[in-house]
Amino acid sequence: MMHSTDTPKRGPGRPRLADRAATRESILHVAVGLFARHGFAAVSLRQVAESAGVDVATVHHHTGGKAALYDACFGLIYETERSYLASTLTDARLALPEGADAVLPALHRLVDTFVDFLEEHPENTGLWLRRWLDPTGHEGLDERYAAPLYDRVADILAAADDEGILHEPDPHTAVRSLIWALHAHAVHVLHEGPDPDRQREARAFAHRWLRRMYGTG
């Protein structure tokens, strides 16, 4: 009889939990790259399976059907981006009571962190651009996987405006304007690879935008 402290034995051929998690993650990473470059309609589960080195049944087992796989890809990049930006978003929010001398530099650091993220994960941009080309399909992706981070930045700008730290009457548009401009830089990284000159230009543009909009922080 097995005691409560004994570890249950795996059945023959049954993968460990860690192995199953690793398989799902590898499938998602492959699928993100394919969807980012070709779009939802042009990618099949068979293509994902072949690129991930597994069979179609394994893809379906770990992620469900194609629509569920697509949703999971956005979930993956959202969690990656959220984790990447978490500390700089918190710093910008905490800087509000200290005024412009703290808030404006925090916004510059936030932009730098976002550019770092896009350069390390340009597939994020490819995936979103493909989705935006089909605005009527896959409802709810924007609300779940884009709006939460957009809104956090917009809330910081709105609070700074309320406190007289900077002037921003339309935080919603301001956030999306700068983000979409930087996505254009990430498209080049996705398809052509990193280019130090373009990277410097993108960063310089972002900081120049902030200075002209809100001050010299």
C-alpha cells in the first residue's frame, strides 16, 4: 500500500508535468513566430506541429484548436511584456508625488524598456499587426492582451495631468501614438534583424517625442 508521502509512479509513456509544460511552451513559441509572419489564416496546425517537431495531436492536446492556439499566443506575449514592463510602470506611478523631476525621467526609462522589449521580441509586433489587419475577427484579444498595459500608462499620464506635472488632455491617443510608432521600428527588426543605427534612431525619436510633448526629463 502506498503511504501519503510516497510519490505516485508515472504510467508507462506518460510524460512528466515539467515535460508537458515545456512542450506546450515550445509549441506556443513556434506558433507565435508563424502567426507573426504569416497571419492566422495562412498557418495550419500541421505547420505548427512540423515546425515544433511534434505531431498534430500533440499540438491539439496542449493548446486546443487553432483559434485557442492563437489566443494562447497572445496570452504568452502579453505575460512576457507585462513582466518586462512591470518594474518601470511601478516606478512611474510611484514617481507621481515627487513631481516633474521624477515623473519625466521615469517616463523616459519606461520608453527605453519598451524599446528593449520590442527589439528582443519583435514577433510581438508581427502578431499584433496581423491581428489589426483582421479587426473583426478574434474578438476580445485587444481587451485582454493590449488594453491592460495601455491603460496603465494612460492612467499615469492622466494622473500627472491632474497634478499639473505635465499637460496631456488625451492620454489614450498619446499612448497609442507612441506605441504604434515604435511598432514600426520592430517590424524592421522582425524581418531584417537588428540594426544598431535604426535602434539608435528609434530610441532618439521616442525620447525627442517625450521631450517635445512633456518637457526635458
